[in-house]
Amino acid sequence: MSLYLAIEGVDGAGKSTVCRELADALAAEGRRVRVVREPGGTEVGEEIRQVLLHGHDMTPWAEALLFAAQRAQLAAEVVSPALDRGEVVISDRSYYSSLAYQGGARGLGIEAVRTVNELALGGVIPDLVVVLWTDPEEALARQNVVDRIGGEGAQFQREVAAVYEQVAAENPDRVVLVDASRPVDQIVEEIMELIR
């Protein structure tokens, strides 16, 4: 059975680690798993990733539209075909990141950013979104590599976290906050229970 799962959270919350461990846990149960990342995941997406994370400053809408563009390519080229094959797709970030970062923290408006992304995705949206909930300042202290967006500071990340909390409250059937201050194995087990 196919499933599209997104792992979200502020920068440094542990998304990449949880994605890897979760993929291993699902594979151990015999599931076929595809892990993707945003921005990136395709040749076009990886080029856009370089611009977004390591390029020059840009306007908030340029940033939002570049995220939507790489996401459209990923959905069409990788995610949709994997779901059609019955795979579990685990995404390290999704369009919910744009709702939080560009829609909320950059001030573009959550609904405006949602509209752009849902048009770009053509209905390929996560079935379940897990937000790794942690203190933004602690998360920032754990970052190994600071990129253009991750370097915005604690106040920016607090605004991002507030939007994740709001979106989870408004979409309790799809978006779940998971305490990310615990060991990774406990986080993965909770997500496995949500999937089951």
C-alpha cells in the first residue's frame, strides 16, 4: 500500500536522521521505501536547491516560487511514480515547509503560498505530515551546516514553529506534532504507530 509521508520541523530538528531511521524501520517490515528531500530530489531540483540554500539573497516570492518549482518537478518525476508502484515515500520536508517559512515567517500569507504549491503539485500531497517539535534555539545549536535560510536566526525559527503549530491545530487528521527532544528510536516508534 502506498503512503506519502512528510517529516517537517524547524532547521536542526533532526528531520534527515528521522527520515533515514524511519526508512530502515519500514524496510525491515518489508515495505518498499523511497526517501526524497526538498529542495532537491531530481536533477532540476538539486540545481534549484543550490540557488535556494547557497545563492544570493532573493525576494520572498522568488524564494517561494523556486521552492514550488522544484516541488512540482519532484512530484511529477519521483513521488507520483513511486506511489503508483505502491511504495512508501518519505519526504524530508514538503510544501508544509513553504507554508511555515515563506507563508508565515516571510509574511507572504499561508493561503497564498498554499495555492501556489497545490497548483504546482497537481494533487500529489502528503497523506501524513509529522512535525518534529523542538525548541528552535536548541535545534539551531544542533545544525551541522548553516545555509542561507537556516542562518536567519532564532526569532525567524520561532515564527516558523508557530505556523507549524497553527497548521497542525487546523489539520489534526493530517498534521501531527511529535516531541523531537527524545531519542530517535522513540520518535521513529511513535511515527510507526501513526502509520499503522
